[in-house]
Amino acid sequence: MAHLIETMAFTGDTPWHLLGHRLPPKQPIDVWARSAGMDWTIRETPVRYMSEGPETVPSLQTLESFQDHKVLYRSDTQAPLSVVSSRYQVVQPRAVLEFYRDLTEIGGYEMETAGVLKAGRKFWALARTGKQAVLKGSDVVDGYLLLATSCDGTLATTVTPTTVRVVCNNTLSIALDGTSHAIRVPHNTRFDADAIKQKLGIAVSQWDHFMHRMKQLSECKVKGKESLDYFLHVLCGPNAHEAIRKQGNTGQPGLPHDRALKTVQALYEGRGRGAELAAAKGTVWGLLNAVTEFVDHERRARSPEYRLDSAWFGQGAAIKQRALDRALQLTS
């Protein structure tokens, strides 16, 4: 099976996805580009096709160009990446790293991981912002900034304020009241790093408010069957109870998510890393972290690479967002 990850690098402790090559701290952008496999460019060429000659001369063939679309390919291997509209605005792998240059050199940020997914069709970089909060029981949460993009139309160029719970490396995007603070630039628009950084100040300023809400989660005790109700809602949908009732009447086996439900319940009840800390034990914060740990570390996936892709950009990210939204509802 082909790996999703082309190359990856990290500094500091081994990241939650357990992938990549370790670098010493505070390496320059040039070193990151080489070590993370991001020192190549995306090239483009028109889509071409071979047309047959007229009926009178069928053997006459001509190479034609289709100007409405273009092929993107790698400069180093010449491998094709995608076919996109001629209006598609490419963001280069190096541009993702360059976004962090002044943030790391003068802004106090520190690069922590960067890499390439899907043979070059998706790439990202993650940096620690220097923001940190401590909930009761020494439950430490650090602030990060994730920049990711694609060259196949599957992901807009996205800058996402993100948190990492240190005790278990659970990752969670900062989003409150159903509103994400991610900044998205569609690929029909030019990526302007300076303009994004102007907006970024607003997004990063939400850190204190977000952590205030997380503190509320850590102070909200879970009663009776609230944990099961929470996990059913997050993993199975708002109509899960009705589905269970119907299955009980027909004698059918349990829900398709039975394994997931048992796993998150066990993580919440003590098996999860940090589940016994005061902030998490018996609280809504503990419920949320049981789900994020399940998505980041326990959820079935073809490989760690697939799990990473899902946890940040796919179905896993959607599950974590539902978990956060539901947790906030329980404390409102």
C-alpha cells in the first residue's frame, strides 16, 4: 500500500501522529524545506490531447491543447499531481514554510512539524505560538498555528489556530459557538500571506476566550447517563436513541459505532491519557478529550498517515468539531 506521507520533519518531542524525522530546535526555513520534503515546486502545463484527422485522412493526428484546464506536476520527480481549472491559484510548498519566517524570527513562534501528504497533493506546517494555559490538576494546553493547502482542490489554503493538550497530544481546532476561527483562501483567489497575517491577529486573540470556555468545561460535572448521551450524539448523530430503540425492538445487533462508543467510554472512564487529572475526571472537558484522543490515536485507519489526514482535514476533524460543539452546549 502506498503511503500518504511523502516526507515529514519535526522538532522537540515525537508528535502525536508518531511520524517524521527529528530536527534540532530552531532550524532555519531552508533546513525545514529540505527535511520536510518541501524543497520542490509545483509546475503547470496545459491539458493536451491527440485529435484524429478528418474522415478523409484518419491517420492524421494533431496534438491539441485544452486551455480551460491545466496539469500540475512536481518539479523534482515530474510526477503528475492533479488536473485543475486554468484559474486555479497554486500555493507552493515553500510558500507554506515562508509564511512562518517572520513569525518564528521575530514573533516568538517555533516550528514544530511540517510535511507532505498524498505524494505532494497536500502539505502543511505547524508552529507553536507560545500561548499556554493550565487547567486544574496541571492539565496543560498549548497554542499552535496550522497552515495547510492542497494542489488538487480537496482543501482550500487554510490557517487554523489549534490547541494541543500536552498530556496526551490531543489536537483541537479553536472554534466557538459553531464558528471556526480558521482563515480560508479558496484556490480561485491569490494567497496573500501579509493579508492573512493581518486577519490572524483577530483569530489568535481568541485564545484567552477559548481557554476560558475550556475551563468552564473542566468545571462542569457529568451526571448519570450524560456521558453515553454525549458520545451517542457525537458519534452516531442526534437521532441515535431512536435508532437504538428500533434495534432493540427488532433484535438487531448494536449500532455500527459500537466499538467506537465502547472505546471513548473507556477513555473517559480512566483509560485515556490524562483522564484522571482533576480537570478531566468526571467533567465535560473529559468527555471532549475522550473523543479527541479517540480520533487522533485510536480510531481505525489504514495507517497513521490516513489517521493524520482525517484528524486534521477529514472526517476525524468533523467528529472533533461536533464533540466541541456538543460540549459547549452542555455548559451553556
